[in-house]
Amino acid sequence: WTNSSNVPIQEVDGEVSQMPHQFVEGNLRSGSQCAVCKKSCGSTKRLQDWRCLWCRHTVHEECRSQMASVECGLGTISLSVLPPTHVYISPDSAVIEASQPQGSSPLLVFVNTKSGDNQGVQFMRRLQRLLNPAQVFDIQVGGPSLGLRLFRLFPNFRVLICGGDGTIGWVMTEVDKLGLHS
């Protein structure tokens, strides 16, 4: 559910008109509240009820159908999230492209998983849950160029680098090579 090929997109004149909720069943936080009826959701005894992967809204099974016509707002950090409706992967998975949602400033994240006593793996997992996994990159796998090339056509975006001085230097060198100084 990280790209447009996995999300049922509604388009009007070639533009995405609605980002649907992507619900997964169970594993709700205790004290979760249904976005529709405002009653408590979830159970410690079994998997039940639903949570949107993007905005984190929770709903009961019987309330879920009422959320079908409600657009997913991508949650409290929506300006930093690259929606899956704006990530395009070719059928052979050889080409990944992205377009910037209007009015947003997506966050491009590089994590050095070997840095900080190997705590980078925990950072990476947490950031992939908060953002679109397609915008969080392990710098140890292919370096920073893949992420920078994905965002290169965006008029504005932000970069978060989780690592040491060497990691920051590596990313900045790639920024210089690609001429991304705006």
C-alpha cells in the first residue's frame, strides 16, 4: 500500500480526487475511539475493529462502511507524507517515480542503520510506520542517490538525515552532484 498500483484511486481529469482509507484489522491501541460513533474500539482478547494505515483513524466493523466515502487526510503529519497515490512503480518494478501533492512539503528520510549502536534499524521501522515507506531510505542499501532522484522534480521538500557526520556529508555530496540546491 505504498504506491498507486496498490491503492484504489479515484481520478477526475487525470488528477487524484480522493485518497481512500487503507484499513487493517486489529492491533489497535488501548483506549482507541471509533471515528464514526465515538465509542471505544479494539479488544485485548482478540483482533477486532479496523485502523487506517495512513491517518490512524479507528473504526468498528459495523462503522467501516460509513468511512468509504470519507477521504483519508493522512493524519496529523499529512504535509510530510508522500501519499501512495503519488508514487508510481512500473510493472517490472524497474522504474519508481513520484509526484508532489499540491500544498505539501514531503519529508525525504535517510537512515544509516549502522549508526548509533545500530539503533538506526529502530528509527527506520518507526519512520516507515509514520510516513510512506517509499520515502524512507536505508543509506547502507544503495546510498542516497535513489531517494534524491525520486524527489528531484519536487519544487520543495525537506530532508531528514539520521546518522553521523559521515552520513550527512555523503548525502550533501549527492545533493551537490544532482544540483538540488533550491
